[in-house]
Amino acid sequence: MDRRPLATPSQLAEYLGIPEATLSQWRARGKGPKWTRVGRHVRYRWSEVDAWLDTQSSDRGAA
């Protein structure tokens, strides 16, 4: 079981190198990594982020 601390939107945005507003837009559109609410706060499990990133891989350079 993954016991790493949950990521805040600002931590995840920094990790991904994107604006925090992009994460907010993704949540509204049902895109991006899975997220959860802890009370009124949005949090991300790192395992879910890793799984989502794996689905974003592309082989566009492959012939």
C-alpha cells in the first residue's frame, strides 16, 4: 500500500511543470489523474499520478 503523503494541487502542478489552473480545468472536465477530496481539499495519490502518467506515454517517434 502506498503510504506517501498525498499531493496538493500546487505540489502536483510543480511536479508536472504545468499551471495549477490546468489541474483545475482537468478536474472540471474529468481529465487528468484521479483525485480525491479530504474535507474541502483536493488531493492526489502519487500512485494514481504515476498510473495516469503511464497512460500518457506516446510512441510517436516509432516507425
